[in-house]
Amino acid sequence: MVTTVHAQSDLAQAVDATVTALASKPLWSLVETKRLLRSPSDEVVARMALESEAFARGLRGPAFAQAAEAFRNRPKAVV
């Protein structure tokens, strides 16, 4: 899984930053993440489908409509 691309000259620094960030996480979360990433992909795909369906239902609900309206009517940043 690729999440970023770095120039060769920046690679060591990027690796160090990633390792430092990961090392600061609770060990249980890293173990669980590794377990989930190594689980059979059909289980992951099935779970993602369920999550997508739930998200789609949420998008059709009144809470999303209210949040979207509030976002559209938020004060605009002055730059």
C-alpha cells in the first residue's frame, strides 16, 4: 500500500518520521492493525461493502443534510 511518494533525497527523513509516528502509537493498536491488514481480503472487502452501505444511508439522512447546510452557510475565511 503506497500512501506517499518521496524524492530519493528526502526518503530517509520521511522513513524516520513515519517510524517515529508509528512507534508513538499504543502497541495494541499496531498489533490489531497488522492483524486486520493480514486478514483474508474477502473479509475486508465484505466489511468495506457494509461500511459503504451504512455511509450511503447516512448521506440520505437528515443529519447529513443539516451538516451539509451548516457547512455551506459557514462564515467564509478571510485571506
